[in-house]
Amino acid sequence: MNIIGKRWTIHILLELYKGEKKEKRFNELKRKLGDVTPKVLSERLEELEKDGLIEKRVDSSILPLKSEYFLTESGKDFIKIIQEIKKWGLKWKFQKKECEKALCMYCDI
Amino acid sequence: MNIIGKRWTIHILLELYKGEKKEKRFNELKRKLGDVTPKVLSERLEELEKDGLIEKRVDSSILPLKSEYFLTESGKDFIKIIQEIKKWGLKWKFQKKECEKALCMYCDI
DNA sequence: CAGGATCCAAAAGGATACTG
DNA sequence: CAGTATCCTTTTGGATCCTG
């Protein structure tokens, strides 16, 4: 519940799940997520790392620093739960036909 | 996320799912949940009702008032998500053998 | 680029007392 | 019994500026 209850967490996980390139940079996430402040983003990333859903890889050999975040196995597995929640929402709350496609163009899950 | 993110919500849903008698009274829930204050419990119940996961039946014919809460179909369906989350937790976080029984004696799911 | 530090506003939750 | 009302503390999140 610490994971799922907090703002931005789900969006971060989904962002790391989307697209071809699975590793995302700090500022890349920041941009994609719209208006997360660096403080909050940094907090969420730390928590997710602590809980083992994501990992961080830092390349400190070159400057400027380059750090990349990516989903772990448990993180990928957690995406399934997010998908279940979405299905529940589609079934009982929002009857949005567009979202029922294999890969929803709106939320990419 | 409004549903799942807030304190006590999950516990309320599980409480309404447990046991033979599926309808639970306000003070019954309050007692079972330990130390929820009536204010918070009342807030959560309202939200859950508004979101359609539970329903309320009031018997105003007799005094003192008697109100009963119970899960709707979508509420019951949501229990499955809670179970998925629990499974995820068991798999990746807490390897608690006792919880893997068909009906866990600790959390009743 | 990847954050950390500081300060502030808002939301959430809890304690307690009271009421139809 | 089933809540409301009031007040207060804690937790979050956001804004903004700064740095190695």
C-alpha cells in the first residue's frame, strides 16, 4: 500500500514499462510525467528502489552524470496488477471502449 | 486510486468480505478495525458507497437506528484485486508460508 | 544532468465531545 | 446506535532555488 497509495508511483512504473527503450533517465521521466517536481520524483524513485520494483544504474565514468532507471522482475510483475485494476475500472466504472484495445493508446497498458 | 490509496479502505472491504454474515453494522466495523475513529470510518464508507463498492441499508423503522453495509458486485470483484496484490507481496516481498493457505488465518483472504 | 535543500500549502488522519 | 462537529497534528506534495 505504501507503493500503490502514493501519487505518481503508478505513472512512474507505467512510464518505465512503455516503449522500446526500457531504461529511462531522471529528466526524461520528469518531462514525460508532466509536472512532477524533482523532489517528489526523487522520493518516489528511492521508495520504488527500496521496495525492489525498480533498479538504478549510474554511469559515473563520464560527466555529466547519467543515471538510468528500469523495472525489475517484481516491478514488471506489478504492472499486471495495474492492468487488473484498469480492467476493473473499465468493467465497473468507466466504460471506455478505446481502452479495451490490446495496447491502449491512452495509457499504453 | 482514490479507493485503494487511502488508509482503512482495504481493511473495510476485507471486513465486509469475511465471515458468514456479510452485512456489518457501523459500530461492528469500528470495533473490528481496532482504532479507526468514527469520523474516518464514516468518510471511507461514504466514499466506498459513492464509488459503488458497497451499499448501505438503513432500518429506520425502529430505534435505535440500525444500518448495515455490504459489498456490491463490483466490491466483491475488487476483492480479487486485493488478493492479487497479496499474492504479489507473498511472491516478492514477504515469504510468509502461513498466508499461502487457501484461506489465510491471518487476513482471511 | 541528477538531484538536494528549504520553505510552504494542502490534505489526511486522529482525539474528543456531542446529538437525533 | 450511528454518526457530526470541532480542533489539532502529521503527512504529503508542490514551488523555488541551488550544486557537484
